[in-house]
Amino acid sequence: MQMGDKKAFAEAMALLAEVYDREVSEQLVGIYFEALRELSIEELCSAIGNLIKTRVFPSFPKPAEIIVACRGTDDDRALRAWLTALDALRRIGPWDSVRFARDPVIHSVVEAMGGWGRFCEMEKDEVPFRQKDFMQYYRLLHNEKHPEHLAGIFEIDNSEKGLLKWAKRSIVTITEQQKPLPLALGAPR
């Protein structure tokens, strides 16, 4: 959120205070604003709406609960990232390089698992084991510095041949998670 969102933020906090029968001081609004600054005002309003509809506890929600209502738990985010990476494996395959624009943590995780090419070699019977590894790496690596993209076979081959001009031409950018496809890892891409 930006400082310009402070009025809308205060209104959202007043709504939450009304539902949870709590008085909200200027100091509390300031503390919550700083704690929730990483969210957009749209994400915040959506999370508050979800809490109002689904939360059964009578106490005023803490900032961490609002973040979880907005973005999910660590496990939720790891599973969402796994599904995004698996979807890219099926749609794009190992030849093109890939950039996960909305979640660059995936780059670090896939690199830790051997790189994009090795990730794409996964067989159907390996999926549950690789998913477990992926989710563990995701939880561990989310605060690291992440590579810009994952190199595919074309980029690696062109780099090795000294064709730097052509090395990064085949980067596919993933901006959103696509609708999952049926599991068919062994099928040609």
C-alpha cells in the first residue's frame, strides 16, 4: 500500500472494528498499516471481506491473519507454486527458458532441484516425491535472491556454442497460473 491508501485503509479497519465490536485508535491503524503495507489496498479489502464472511472467532484479527486470508499459508503458497511450475512443465517443456513473473521463488526451487531441464524430465510416478521436495524447498528459499529465469535446452546449448545473441531468445514468461491440465507427464510435448 501507498501512503495515499491510508484513508481507504482506515475505512477498511473501521469496518472490521464494527464487525468485531472494537474501538480502533489512530495508533492501532498506524501499526496495522505498517504491518500490512506489503498488501495492495485491493488485496486488503478482499481479505477483510473474506474474514468477515468466514472467521468465527470473536476477537479482532491480527495482521498475520489478514495476510493469511489474503495470500494463504506457507503451504498454500507452496502448493500454488508447485501447480504453476507443473503447468509450465506440461505447456512449455524443457526446450524454452521460462520466467515465473509473479513468483520468482519458483526459479530458486527448480534450480535447487537440478534445473529446468531436469525438472521437465520428471516421470509420472515421481510426481508425489518431487512435489514434497518442491514444497520443502519453497518454504526454505522464499527469502533468498532468485534467478531472473530458468534456462531451457535452447538457451543452454546456444550459450555453450558461444551464440550469446541467440541464447536468451526463447524465454517464455508465465504471468498467471493457468487452469491445471490432466496429469500426463509421460506424453510428448
